[in-house]
Amino acid sequence: MKHILSILFIVAAMTSFGQTEKPSKFKEVTYDVSAVCKMCKDRIEKELNYTKGVVFCEVDLAAGNVTVKYKLKQITGEKIRDILVNMGYTTDGVERSEEGYNSLPQCCKGEGCGKK
Amino acid sequence: MKYILLMLWVLLTFQLSAQQAHEDEIIIRGKVFTVSDEGVEEPVPSAKIYWKNNRQKVTSKVDGTFSIAATRLPDTLIISSVGFEDQSYAIASPQEESLNINLKEGEMLKGVEVFAEDLGHSIDLMNPMNLETIGEGELRRAACCNLSESFETNASVDVNITDAVTGAKKIQMLGLDGIYTQLQYENIPLVRGLSTSYGLAFTPGTWIQSIQITKGTGSVVNGYESMAGLINLELKKPSSKELLYVNAYGNRFGRAELNIHGAQQINDRWSTMTFLHAGNVFVDNDVNNDGFRDIPVGLNLMGMHRWIFEGENMESRFGFKGTWADKYSGQLGTNYSPDESGFGARFQTQHLEAFAKAGFFSKNRKFASLGLVNQWKYHNMTNGIGSTTYNGTQRKWYSNAIYSDIIGNTNHTYKTGLSFIYDDYVEAYNDSTFLKTEIVPGAFFEYTYNSLDKFILVAGIRGDLHNMFGPLWAPRLHVKWNATPKSAIRISTGKGIRVPNPFADYVGNMASSRLWVVSPNITPEECISSGITFTQKFLTNENVSTFSIDYFYTYFLNQMIMDMDVSPNELHIYNSNAESYSHSFQAELTIKPFKGLEFRNAFKYYDVRAEFNGMLQNRPFVPRFRFLTSLGYETRNKKWMFDITGNWVGKKRLPSTASNPLEYQRELESEDYWILHSQLTYNFKRFSIYLGGENLLNVMQSDAIIAADDPFGSFFDATQIWAPINGFNIYGGIHFTIKQKEK
């Protein structure tokens, strides 16, 4: 058992060590985004998770923000913000694109979801 | 195994504490309060406290206090609560003193929006019944194939193969056969009567949106039949926005399936949805080399078309559903033709049903509503198993009308109504024909007392007048109490009644030379089922984890016993008032150590006994112990999903074969074994592919069929099945979805 524990200790130490060494290649940024509903969340996550350079993207509706981890070599934080703006969301104070906003479903415009 | 689990546990806790130690360097403490009109300081519980540039988020406690860790400073702390204006504090350095945060009531209440996450698997804390939900996320974890396979990662429902010829799967709840579980889809009976044995295979998994499982007796509104449990399916709705959905599946046994669904939103009120399913097993499989097909070959077609109308004061759903199946099994090379010498088997099913539901809401009385459910069903099956034939036709009309309203205020509500069942059976077993017509009008009343959702009591009673068995009474009681906001205690007790159909309930057992001795006087089965459940939720790194523990005791007042212990050549079916009970204990822990990972462990203990051959003994084929462990992982970008589930099944009692010749004798107890399933899914933007394996340890019951070399002899028995008979399976498939243009 002692051996197992020491192996585990090394594994755990290595993983947490590994985490601290990485940030040179990756960056994690949180944007304040005017996303309002589950549909927005799905749209944004689908769009950004399939954008080249993005490691992951998570929308937190309650906090009204989007967390994106990306590869510094492949994309910039400004580009990600522009994608969100072009989708029709005001991001970190940058006004949403009207064109993108107009193509959003009613629900994401905040005009009510569902039929009634 | 113990060591592996321990290691995993240690690893997890170690990682957790390591992470915490790293992040807990700076802690900001504070108290959220508001000053009321009278000038009194009142704490604000459940306010959200989070960092502007950090994912960390906490909520204030009942006394308004909170503590939040900071990873990097400076940052801005934001405090928000519904009905109050948001407050933000710039924090540049670690604070010694506790923050006092005075929230001002917002001039305009922010709209309360509920953000529901598809938790995949969840146990509700609000419902008075212990409702366990398997959501779409969970259903995707095991891609195969129909309803009976949807319970693979679930601990409450066990799935067993009935015999080595039909390959039919049956569920088990509380250690009791699936016939004691009431199955319905959107509150319409799903399998009942003749379809009891194969019915599970007639609902493709892709049609299902979610499954709700209730242990013990359910609500009286749904009928008198839930004894061990109630399972309700919600099928996909047009509002799921799937304009077109295609799923194709194939496995190593030559089983191929195709599912196509389409939804159409016609206008604001009308929408429609169509489901099509085709499945075929193309290849003969005989992995265990006993000369018998392990899985029936042949075609399965299913379809459903339904309409949904949503008006201002009325809602309606109606449509029809059909199944056509023609399958062959038995010895390799046979095709159930009259002149062949081998042991052939053929199962044909035709099923057609129409259903209509309507709900009406009163304009004047806000809480009053009337619901109507109607179902018309035709079910025909033709079974040939060796020299045994069993055919049956069922015509059914089911109707249920439910009126609900409040008494004075919303603390007191009631549901009452009338139901009617007309069930006409024509069955032929070998040369004997059986006719039966059940006409059952019924009435029910259910009162609900709800005190702020914290304490809910549901008391119901129903009375049905059966044309053959006279009045049947079923009282039921459910109580739920939230001792703390994150825990719930539930107690339920009630009576369940069921009118058995000896041949249809045990079709699978026809795959043997046993002589069927069926009592001519079959009477309704009755039981009292009581249970207590405790559920506790807790947060692990912002993720909801659940611990639940339950104990159910079911006592039969009258039971139809299927007795294989009298003799290995005979099968007796008769009613018995002798002692018959089930003790079921289950403990389940679902932990989400971090986002995307779910780790579930469940332990079950069954003590299920009845009198067989005049002696109180363990029910055969029910393990005393079971253990389930399941690990699901989803990457944060939601592209990869990985799942592995292990099921340990303990020893089961087997009916005695001591009087058989030595080579046809079997042990009195089965071996314990592990079943391991795993699946990997990759999501592309518009479609996803999956690859999985079942029974990866390749567990196989050896010599599963007794006297497989002499199928027409008197010792042949393919019903003594306690483990898989066809070894491991590898499957793959694809989901493809075109979403409707969102409005």
C-alpha cells in the first residue's frame, strides 16, 4: 500500500506540476457576454468549440460570461471576441454587430422563448 | 478490484485536496445583507458571489455569510441576487477584515430565469415520489438500441435475458420480475397484456427523450398496476428542433439498425413528428457452439407518427404507432418449416395502436384542468418454439379522465377521475384455446398537501370494478420532507394489483421441454409495497453530487407463482397466498469531482423469497448482491465522451436439476461475474460517431442450454440463463442531426 501511495503522490505531483508549466502556449480568458438563454449557450459553445485554436469554450449563463481557452499560436483573444460580437452578442463592452443580432433567434434576442 | 477502487478513490481525493491547497491561498470573507423598510438588517441567503475574471463562484449561506477563494488579485468581486441591484467591489490585496455588503433592493425585479442543465441522470428533490430521471445525456452514454438496453448505467433497474432462444430481455425492479413494473409512455400504457415479454424491444432507444423511474407503487392516477415500480418514458417532441435525425448502428453480430425522425413545426399551434425504425440481424451467431442461434435473426420495423396541438386553453397529442417483426431462432440452419427435423423457432408480431390525449385549462379557474387519455390497441403474436406453439391476439381500449383543481389555496390540491379498460384476449397454447375479456371501470381520488414544497403528502385511493374479479381497491400514500434544502426523505406505501396472463407473462419459458401445468383459476396478484428513501445532494467543486439510500419491502398477499422447482421437466403456474416477499436495499453515490467527470457507485442487496415447491426459498435467477460502478467523462469542449460501466452480479439460486441424468444436471447456484461496457463518442459540428463494446470481459455461461444436443427430448431446457450467452460485442454508429431553423 505504501508503494501505491507514493506512486500516486508522484502522479498527482506531476499532473499539478504540469499544469503550472503550460501557460506559455495557452491562454484562458473570460468574456462578459450578453447571452441570455440555453439556446445562446448552445450556439456559442458550438461555434467556438469548433473554431480552430480553441481548446474549449464554456458559457456560464448565471454569471453571464464565456470562458475560452485557446492556443496562442493559432488565435488571439481579440479574434474570439470578434466572433462573439459578429454572432450578435455584446462582448466585454464591445457593441454587438447588428447583422449578427438580427439573425439570432427570438429567444436569444430576449424577446421571449417558446411560443407564448 | 477492491484495490483498484481504493486507488481511484485515493487518486481523486488527492487531486482534489491538491487543487484546493493550491487555490485556497487567499480567502475573502463577507456577509451579504439588506436593510429592510423598518431599518432592520436582514441577511440575504443564496446570493451569488463571483469574481469578474475568474470562474470561482459561491453562494451566501442562510445567515448571508460567504467565503470565496481568490487565485489572482486584483480582481472585482461581484455580488448579485434576484431582486437586488448588483454590487461590485474592487479588491486589490488580501483582506483581513470581513466584507459587509449591503444590497439595495432593485427598482425593477430582474426576470427570474431558470437555467436547467441536462444533468443526464438525476434524482429529484421536489417530487413526492422518489423520481429518478435518465435524461438524454445519460441515454447517449449507451447507444444501443432499444428500451431494455437503456438501463445499462442505471442501478435501480436490472436487465436480464429470459432464455437462450427468444433472446428477449426483461427488466427487474426490487428483485421482482418486470411484469410487476408498470411501463408507460407519456402516461399511456406501454406494455400490458400480451406484449409484456417482448414489449421492451419495441421502443427504440433513439425515440426516448427521458425515462422517469419510481420505485414501489406510483400514483393511483395511473392505475392499480405499479407494484415494484413505475417507469414512464417521455418521447422526443417536435420542440426538440430536430428537423431530421438519422442514426445508423451496426455490431459484430450482424445487427444493423436505422432510425430516422423528423419534426415539423407547421405553425404556432400545430406541430408533428414522425419516427421510423428498421432493425435486422443478418447473420447467424453461435458463439457458444451449442448449435443454437444466440440471437434471433430477422427484421423489425417500427413507426410512429404524432401530432401536437398547443392552443390557448387546450393542448392535444394524438397519433399512431405500429410494429412489425418476424424473427427466426432455434437451431442453426432451421427456418421453422413444418418438414424440417431441427428445432426451429419463429416469432411474429404485429402491433398497431392509436392514441389521443387532450388537456383543457379553465379560463376562470387558474388551477383547474381536465386531462383525457385514450388508447386503442391491437396486438397479435404468433410464436413457434420447437413443437410448442403459442398465438395470441389482444384488442384493447384504455381511457382515463383526470380532473385536477385546488381546494381553497395551492397548498391543497386534488386529482380525481374515471378510467375504463376493455381488454379482449384470444390465446392458443398448443391445442388449447383461452378466451378472456376484461372490462374494468374505475374511479380514483388523490389529495396532495404541499407546504412550501418542503413537505408534501400525497394520499390516493382507487377502486376498480373488474368484471371477472369484482371490486379491487388500491390505497396509496407518499410523503416527502426536505429536512434541509439539499436533502429529501421519502416514505411510500401502497397496494398494487395486477391481473396476470400466465402464458404471455412467461413466453420465454416456453423454450424448454418442461410440461406446463397451469392452474385454471388464475386470480389477481396483490401486494403491499412500502419504502423509505433518503437523498442528499452536495457540492463538489460547484458540481452537484448525490448520495441516496433506499429500502423497500414488498409483501405479496396473493401471487401467481411460476414454479420450476417441482421437477426439471415441469413448469407449474398457480396462485399462492403463501409467504412471498422482497427486501431490497440500495445505496448509490454519484460524485462529480470536477466538470465533465461523473463517477457513480451503487450497491444493492436483495432478499427475495417465495414458496416454490412448497418450500420458502430464494426466488431463482435473482442475485443477492449487485454492484455497479460507472465512470463518465466529457471533455470541456464537449467533443469527446467516454464512458465505462461495470456491473457485478452475485450468485443466483438456480432451480434444481438433480433428477436429470448426470450430463444434464446443473449447479444449484450460479457463479458471480462482471459485465463491463464501454463507449467512446466523438462529436463533430453536425454529427457524432460512437464506438463501443459490451461484455468486454467476454463472460459467457457455459453449457447454457441443457440437452442442446437433444432439443425434442424431455430434458431440453434453454431457460436456465443467468449470464450472457454470446460473449463480447463491439458496435459502432453515427448520429446525424439537422436542426430546425430557430425562431
